[in-house]
Amino acid sequence: MSAQEHKYNARYLGHEDTSRLKTRWDNNLIMDWIEYQPNPFEAPEFYEPMAGHDPSQITLSREIREQLGEVWSPGRDFVHPLAHDLFEHEEEKAASKAAFEAAEAVLATLREMGIDDAMGTAQKISPVIMALNFMKAILGGGKPSRPARVPTDEILPLHEFDGRMQVRSIIMGWTMRFDDILDADKLNVTLSRLLEIDAWRKLGGRLREREDGKLEIHVPAEFTLKRPALRFSHETLDMDISRHPLASRLPTPTSDGSVQDGADSFEEFAAPEDAPRCLEDFLTRDVAQLGLHVISFTDATMVSITWPHTMSDALGLTALVTNWARVLAGKKDEVVPLLGVEEDPLATVGKGEVHKAEEPWALRDQILSSFGWVRFILTMLWDAVRIGSCQQHMIYLPARSMQKLRETATNDLAATMATNAAEEDWHPQNIPSGRPFLTENDVLTAWMTRMAAHSLGPRSNRSIAFLNFFEVRSRLPSVFQPAHRAAYVGNFIFASWAHVSALDAQKAPLGAIALRYRALLAAQTTEGQIRGLLRTFRERMAVGKRIGTMRHNSMMVTCTNWTKAKLFDLVDFSPAVVGRGTPFGATEHKPGRPVYYHAVNLRPLAAVKKGGPPKIGTQNGVNILGKDAGGNYWIMAILPPKSWPRIEEELAAM
């Protein structure tokens, strides 16, 4: 590979005099130094080189090191795959090599996003990010060591969609509140016992990275105190939950709909301080994937489960909890087998010979180009500046408010059917196979889109790209067995796409938008379309590209809906109840059932203690957590600042 292909761009920190940097070392081009400034009014480029700055090639020769003097530090700004060989000292070699690996990680992420010219994009939008990554590599002292391989471990594969770059960076946490006093040790023992049953042992394994960068799972031949199947921790607090300074702020039912603190505010309840919080923590420590953290108050219990996203999507945990509850109830013989352990259930879906049920993916021709991806990313960055960073809150929607919202949408739809506005995209006549029937979830997704669009202003006609995530376990009966026969814990979540203009999202009848979403989701989740989607997905992954059908100027809104999982009913820890606590609101809950729950993506401990906004990449996201025993909805949302006053106004009017 040529030196030209190995050039990496970064902002040179702390050195303004460019004249003495124009030097080469044996014709090895180590780095281009180009400063950029944002110029959002020059669309579509958005970024242009600063006037008067020419690229200056700098290297690692001794002459240059002497010229730079104190402003230079090893590996700080010099990135080249062979640059480490130019240093005299081992620590300098290691620092330079680590810097190159950090740059490679940035570029790999950009390629995974479907950007062909990852280098050019990195040069245009990420000079500061890359420089920070280089310095992080220096301060980190190179790649951490990995645990030694245990010869007796069983090695199991991590399947294709489990090892995607998008899920590697996510460590998930699910925190449940019970208004019961639960036996923490009993929860630990029974979950550990489940992980010792046949193929369920896979979930007690350790993540390891192979030489080729792929991940695999090493399962101990026997789980011991030193190498348990589960990371268990228990904290006992001698106080009511209402007296705890943070737990007392957990979202609670209110007489009317309300906006309350978001899940990130309570992340410290998800795991102890020493818990793994990133993939690297799992790879450098011999720790189990699953974590169980219990906090006992005098009148309530909080139970949290954490796991790397590479192990499963959130809905995969429902199978785990269902069978855990069976062991807890002494019904071990009712535990269903865990399938898809060694063989990937999706291995042949959308791969090889075309299945008789497969159809060409309907949105294939709408996939965003590489240049479109660049413009979309820049638009998203500019939105963050212009509109403001998104804020996370929990929305409590009482049953009567949901009923009123659905009635409004249904009446809207009936009135719309009688109009002659069929030229509008949202009109029911233009929706294939659409019939005037709406579920609560249809209405909620349309309403949340409207709230997000409000941040763009009343006259904006930008596109709203709505991603509705769906699971395929129940939609591919020829591939997956039903839940009462088998469990599948893995990543089986994909996205359907819908587009609506910001103007229509705000002005069109709510029922018409809801029906459009319903029809598009139904059309994209047939077995034929799912098979076509996966074939397209694999083809794009093979060349380092993503699937995205948003417009280059779209505001993206993602939605995950857990309502069908019925987690408020599914989780049954009643055999572990040793006492009843303080009632949670006016609704009566069965013993051992959660009265509230939320999900988080774990962040570094320093960020948790400091507080602050959610992680980058979680903008405009909606998670419909489900309906509690009283029929009330809990919705976690991350939306622009301007959306929240509007949400509060509408809740007050319901």
C-alpha cells in the first residue's frame, strides 16, 4: 500500500507557525495538516479549507523533532502505519503505533456508515475528533493486554448480526422498580442456575477478540466462584425509596400526563462502579456478559440487568427473563431450549440461492449514496448547533389521555376519508391496503413524530425519516420456532422506513399520518420483504456500507416499541417476594411484578457521575416502553429542546 493511501489528517495542536513544518522524510508522506472551519451556508459542502492554508507535509525525522522542540510529543500528530519504526525509543514506537490504530478505528466507523471516501470524510468533518483519538491512544499507553486463553473453555461463535460495528459500542442496562422486598440472593441463584442449563450456558461465556478482529464467546467448562456465569452485586440501603436523594426522583404516575426525568439521570442504579461499561472492558477482563445488580430499600427493590449489545437486542432479554421466572418458580422442567447457539438462524436468509418467498427489497432504489451520507451527517451536526442538543425525558401518558389521543386520531381519519385531498401523500386513498383502523401504537408513533417535527418550525418542509425497529423472530415462522417452544437470544432487530415532510407531520391529520406509518410497516415486514432486506443488508455490509433511505436533509426519528413484549406482565418475581412495600401510585400491582422500568446505554463512570446529555448518536429517539397494569404508557424520548414545551402543552390539554 502506498504512502499516499496511508495519509491521515488531524489538526496540529498548539503550533501556529506552518513555515517550518514543510519538510519530507525520505519521501514518506506521514500526514497532511489542513485546518477546516464550519461554513454551513455553503451547502452542500458545509466545510471548506481555511483561506491561505496550504497542505503541509510533516514527518518524524530527527531534524523536524529538533525544529518543533517542546511543542512536539511522540505520536501526538504523526500517523502512519510504519511511523513507529522511525522512533528510537520503545515508548515512542508504541505511542505512534497506538495513534495509527486509533485513526484506523475512526475510519472503520465511517466505512461502516456506508461512506466510500472515509478518508476524505474524516478530513472534512473529524479533524478534532481524530486528534483527540490520537491523544487518547498516547495517554492510554497502547493496546491493553487480553486475558490468557483457558484451554478448557468451549468456544462459540458470535453470529454475523451480533458482531456488527453498530452494536459493539453499546452496553445495555435495564432497571426495574418493584414495590416489594425481594430476596436478592434467590434472584442470583436462580438466574445462575438457568445459565447452567444446556445451551443457556452460552450467556455465561466471556467475550474474546480473534486475531482477525471478529468476536467469539469462551464458555468456562464449569462455572465457579472465580469464574461465575453471572456478575452479581447487591446493595442494601436502610431507608425508604422516597427518602433516597436520587431514587426519590424516579418517574412516578401523576394525575395528568407529565414529563419527568430521563433514564440517564438514574444510570448509577444500573450497575456497580466496577462494572464493564464498554466492549474493551469485556475484552480485557475475564468477566461474564450478564450483570445482575440489586438495590434493596426498606419498602422497595430495584433490579437491573446489564449486557453487551453483542449478546442480544433488548427483546431477546424477554426470553431470558421468562425462563428465569420458571426456574425461580421451581419449574425448571418448563425451561425451553436456547436455539441458534452454534448455528446462526439467519445464516441462509438473504444469502446464496434466492428463497421462493423472497422479494426484491422495495426500498432498494432509495438507498442514500455515499455523498448523501456525508451531507446527512453534516446536516445532523448543523442541527445540533442550530436547534440545540437533544434532551432526554420520560413521558407518563395516563390511560385516559391515550384514549383521548386515539379518539382524536380516529376522528381525524374518518373526516379525512370524506375529503377530496387525495393528492396528498398522507391521504388514506394513497395508502396501499390501508383501512381505517388504528392501534394505540400507531397513534403514539405519529404523535411523537409531530412533537419532533415541531423543533424545525411551522414552515419547514424538510423530510422526516422515521425508523421503526421491528423484530423478525415472530415474522419468519419458516426460520424461528415460536416462543413457547424455543428461545432465541441474539440480535434480530431491523428497521422499516417511512418518510413524511415536517410540514405534513405538523399540519396533516394525526390519524392519516398514523395510518400511513401502519401501512408502511406492514408492507415492509412480510417474509418476502424481510428476506429481500437481509440480502440487501448483507451486500452492503460486504463492501463496508450501511442501509439508509433517509434524504440528505432529513431529520431522523427512531422508534423502538416494547409494548408487545408485555414486560409489565411477563416479569414475575413473585417467588422471591419476602415482603410488600409502599404502593406505587393508585394502580394495584400483583406481587413480584415491576411497577416501572427503563433502559439505558451505559456510559463511562465519569460521565455518569458528572451527568449531562445522552451519548452522541441517540438524537431524536423514542422508546415506547409499554403499558403498565393500569393501562398507562411510559415513553422514553430524546428530542430537541423546542419539542418538550409543546409536549407538556399537549399533555395538559388531554
